[in-house]
Amino acid sequence: MTLESVPPAAPISELVHRARDGQPRAVGRLISLIEDGHPQLPELASALVPHTGNAQIVGFTGPPGVGKSTATSALVSSLRAGGKRVGVLAVDPSSPFSGGALLGDRIRMGEHATDSGVFIRSMATRGHLGGLAWATPQAARVLDAAGFDVVLIETVGVGQSEVDVVSLADTTVVLLAPGMGDGIQAAKAGVLEIADVFVVNKADRDGAESVVRDLKQMISLGRKELGSSNMGGPSWRPRIVQSVASRDEGIDEIVESISAHHDWMNESGELARRRQRRASSEVEAIAIERLRAELGDLRGGDALDSLAARVVGRELDPYAAADSLIADLGR
Amino acid sequence: MTLESVPPAAPISELVHRARDGQPRAVGRLISLIEDGHPQLPELASALVPHTGNAQIVGFTGPPGVGKSTATSALVSSLRAGGKRVGVLAVDPSSPFSGGALLGDRIRMGEHATDSGVFIRSMATRGHLGGLAWATPQAARVLDAAGFDVVLIETVGVGQSEVDVVSLADTTVVLLAPGMGDGIQAAKAGVLEIADVFVVNKADRDGAESVVRDLKQMISLGRKELGSSNMGGPSWRPRIVQSVASRDEGIDEIVESISAHHDWMNESGELARRRQRRASSEVEAIAIERLRAELGDLRGGDALDSLAARVVGRELDPYAAADSLIADLGR
């Protein structure tokens, strides 16, 4: 996190006002402040919170090559046709060197560029491990406060941190495709278990039926192991939708499944539980980030460097060094 | 991290002794203690540190489907033929539900199962974001102390946390292959910039030459941007090796490149710099983990839950909640 001391071009309250007024540049500017770890983020969060809680946060993930961008774009069109305002946060693992997000095939989303009911943003997460957990819910809060009905958080869905982020959505959609080799295997690590809706995209290709069959079997096994996922009330059985996003086939069914899940979440009380979990996770991530920044200040003051040198020199083990470092925090 | 209070089957000092004596079960048991976040880890680190510093830590990464497991296995054979003892840590993103690593095609490594000069282990990282950064260097330390000459850390190389882990190796090898669609694109996010050696595997396939050409161009551009990476002395220009791992072609060249990089690292002083950086990162990760555990204790005590409920209820913004949480740490 870079703690820049440069003030934003306009006061936070003014930017929030403009964002709520539907000005996309203000929305973008607020998300940039979050990415940059601007010192006024507490003020921003405080200004946004009263206006939040209305958007449905949808996590959208799957391994590379399943057609995620095409499906996202088609999904946006379908949601728009239903009168929804849609925000998209495309979360890319960032380069430790350039710090930049890969825009790549984000270009395909160009068809929505002139639609004021759509806001699309690639998010970079700078530097450190907790970046995604820390920035994504805050960016989603901006879109929520700005009146977007649905916020799609799109991730590559391979790393653990992305699983963590997407697992904090109200509804998690996992996209797969036939003929990905070890595609399902790659996605298996974490994301399959958290899916509320499965989309088998490129369903016109050989092997789609076998992906569906594998998913059905996995869902049956998972339900047996886990038992009912909520206490009382009917539980949610993950839906499986087949689509060919490039031809807009199956997209409305995805939207319908997301909507059905949202209804179930409201009725079952699961929505409140997930939002509580998301808030816990965010508060914890912010607290960790603050403590990390304090450790980072120590790094600037050479404390960490000299402890590390003693570890390399085999004088000190890293636990003893960590104890010293924490003691230096003045606790 | 689960802080188990169950003591290990044998005292730490005894396990360390057995591991240094070449007993693979003791090595495996010590790595399990690390994965489990056992309370005696400080004692373990302290017992290991005096015996470390001899192994070359090699990060080995690339997107799914490039033949990483086959290449790793061939690399192990080649290193063994050169008389080296080799430890392999295969780092898999873990499932937040099962907590288990995917063994998958780890089976292909079976040919080394009876070789006492080889130790292969899939590592799971439980639960939270910093898991990889926290556990991997400690597991590598076990292998180093147990007398392995080379420790290969194999990751999928897509998530940020994996880039962070692999960037802490002495030498980083990035594996690519032609015909991966957006394979290079997928790898681009972070790992390309940190490669010391590029391997273009499946080099008998169409498109291999174009991957090599792209890499050469990228390396030239990168060097122009970054300038020389070390002060004084010759800098290291990332090597590009072509291989067909399934036929053992090019494997000795990979080993030779890794060895050449190690020699350069020693001569240029870069080895000391990287090890200092690795130790800094590890000490910081342990310190963060300790602070996180303290926050977790607060969670057990409902402080975090009640703060999160107030955030959901829009009474409190998450920064104010994080401040309260840190204040509760008694600082």
C-alpha cells in the first residue's frame, strides 16, 4: 500500500456526492484512491457506509480460457435489459514490478462503454499479500453507494487470495468449460466448494455433458459430507447452467439463477450471515493492514533489516526476530 | 493457522536429529508441524537455523498445462545424476473447505519414490491469505537443514501470493509452452519479471519459436527499462532454454542454467541480497501472523463479530471498526 500524501483533486465528500449523482469519473476516482491506499480512506468509508446495502455482490470466477470476459459482457447486457445498473470489478493479480492490471481482453467489454448504467473497472492490487481482501470490498462499497444494483467481481479464480475474495460475495458463480484439460482440476482448489451457481460455458463443445455430470456428482457428494448448509429452512442446491456466451445462449438463465439465489439468501437469512462474514473479514483485513504499515515503518527505520541480517547470519531464528519486531511496535 | 496443543509424537530436537540423519519420515513430520502451525515452531526454527544456508532454493513456476510436473520430475532425475540430493515442495492453493492439497499428477513423480536422495511433498496452506509466505520458507529450511542440496519450490504461478513466494527463491525458473492460448498472458502477471531462467517446454510443438522470440523481446525491453539489476559487476541476463520434458530433452540445459545462475549469484553478491530479502519477508510474515492470531483471539471473544455487525448495520465504517479492534489488542 502506498500511503500518498497528495490530496484528491476534489474533497472526498464532493466526490461521493458526484458518484451518487451518477458521474462515472467520480466513481473511478474514488476506486483509484482505494487502490492507492490514500490516507483519507477512513473518511471515504464513513461517507459511503450510510448509502450501502442495496447492491447484490456477485463473485464471478473460473480458470483462464473458459470465456469469462465474454460471459461477463453478455451477463451485463442481460442485466441491463432487465433494467439493472451494473458495476464490474475485474480483479487481476498485479505485477510486483509494474503494479499494473492487465487489461487484455477487457476490450471486449467495449460495447458497454457508452452505457451510463454500466461501470467497468480493472483493479490492480499493489504489492502485498492481503491486497485483494483489503481493496475489493471497499471498491464494491463505492459501486453500491453509487446506486449500482449488481456488482460483479470477476477474478481469475486460481490463487487462494482470489478464492477468499470471491467467497465473500453474496452469490458466487463459477464458470467452467469442456476441453480445458485439467480445467476443472485447476478450479477445484477452493472455488468449486463455494459456488452457488455453476456455468458450463462453451456448452456446444464435446465434453460439456461430462463436465455437467462431474459437477452433479460433486454436488451430491458435497451435500452428503456437509449436510444442510443452513439451520432450518430449505438449503440451496448449487444450480448448473449451460451456456454459449459468444452466442448469448444461456445467459438469461444465469441471470435468473443469480436472482433466485438472491431471493433464497434473503428468505433464509443467509444474506445477513454472509454480509456479517464479509464485514468481519474486511475489518480484520484493515486492522492487519494498519499493523503491517506500522511494521513497515519499522522497516524504514532499519529494525527489520538488521533482524533479517541476523537470521541470515544464523545468529537468530525468525521467530525470535519476529518477537523483537513486535516488541519494537511498543506493545 | 490451527494452533494445536497436541505435542508432536517425538520431541522437536529428536525429530530434527532424525531429519538431519536422513530419515524422510522425520522430515515429513516436521513439515506437517509447520503446516499445522504447531505452537513449538519457534523451537523448531531455532533448532534448524544453525544447520541451514547450504541448499540452493529454486522457485519453479508456470501456468497450468505447461508440463510442470513432468519437467520437475525430469529435473530431479538430472540433478540426482549429478549427485545432488533434491527436495521438492509442491505448493498448491488449498481449499478453504477441505484444507487439503490436490495431489493430482504428483503421481508422476512416483519414479523417485524409492530414492532416499529425493524428498517430495505437496504443501497445503490452510485458511488465510499469508499462508504461503509464512509456511514455505520454513518448510524449505527443514529440507536445507536435512542436507538437501537443491530445494525446488513448485507453484502454479498464477496468484499474487505464489508470485511472492517464488520471488523469494535464490533462483526462479518460469516454465512456458507454445499453444497455451493466453498462456503467456496468464503468466505475465508478475512471474515473467522475476524469472532468472525461462524454460519453453513442449518445444517440439508449433509456436515454440514465437514464444522464444516474445521472451527475447520482453527481456530486451525489460533490461532497457530496469537498467542493470545490480550495482557494479556483470548483471544477469535471463536465459531461455527449450525443452521437451516428456522426452528428457533440454533438461540438462535447465540444470546447467540454474547452476550458472547460482554461480553468478555467489560472485555478484546477489545471493546475500536475496537471502536478506527472504529473511526480511519471513520475519515480517511471522510477525503479521502473530498479530493476526491475537486479532483472532479477539474474534473468539466476540469483539470482531460485534464490530462487524455494526458495520453491516451501517452504524460504523470498517476503518473505525478496525481502530476499535486494534485498541482492544491493548496497545
